[in-house]
Amino acid sequence: MTTPEIREIFDLPDRKSIAPNLQVLDGLLGGACKLIDLSPLFRDGNPLIQLRALDVAERFSRENPAAIQDFRQEFLIEIDEEMLWEGRLSVTRILALADWDDSEKEGVLKCLRQTLDDPQPFVSAWSLDTLSILSLKWPELREEVVERVLRFFESGTAAQKARCRHIAKRIGLQAPPRG
């Protein structure tokens, strides 16, 4: 599958259908297409096509984390108001899967910080989750993670608090009692 063929598969008006995503994911897993064919769509002007491309990339990345290493820079994209929240969520979760080196740190954090205060609670919670994973590699981030975790425990949504329990465990922080 080429980029134009993938775009055509994704260009459906039905936002809820995941069939096109699964068709392209099967192509990636089966070798019929490659991430290089999918990656131009991460910046597509059509938010639904962009969402589908990022969703497929996230699913593929979870099954093949090593396969995204050569394309990890493609995920450092500008996140704007036009991007659907599910696309922002996929970007934050993909960033956690790549093995970034120190020279990429600034770009990774710039991309991630675009979603830390996202109005969609799932996005901000998963963005913080990714930041906590990165803090294991870059310990200077831990203070920011702890501060944000405590803020979410104090005034976050149920989704943010639930994610923060996992984060607190990961970084060795005592989570407050539930309630």
C-alpha cells in the first residue's frame, strides 16, 4: 500500500468505524505497507485521516516497539486545536514507546508538553504517564511529574486520578488513599 492508497482507505466520513484502521494495521503487520508509507498522514490536513494514521501507528507500535525506532522523529508533531483528541492521545502514548536519546529530549518534551494540560482528561493523564516513563530515563523530570501527580490527586478527574495511581507506583510515590 502506498501513502495515497492508505489515505483513500482512511477517507471515510464515519469517524466511529475502525475497519479502515484495522485494514491498514493488517497491511503493516503483514508487510504490505511500511511506516514510511503511513507517516506522511500524521500531518494530514484532514483531522480524521490524521487520527486514523496515528491510531494505526500506536497499535503497530504496541505490537512492534522496535519497529518504530527508525521513525520516532515522525511522531514529534505540532499539536493544534484541529487535531482530534484521540489523535493527541495516540501521540502521547507513542512517545512512551520509543527509545529516545538525549539529543532528542528537547523535541520530545516540547511535543509532550503540548498535551500535559489538555482539556481532555484522558489526554492529560496519559501525557503525564508518558512524562513519568521519561523521568526514569531523565531523572530531572521527576519533580515535575510528582508536582503534577499531586495536583491530579487533589483536583483531577476520576480518569486522571486512576492513571496517577499507576504513575505513583512507577516512580515510588505514596498515593493517597482512595475516596
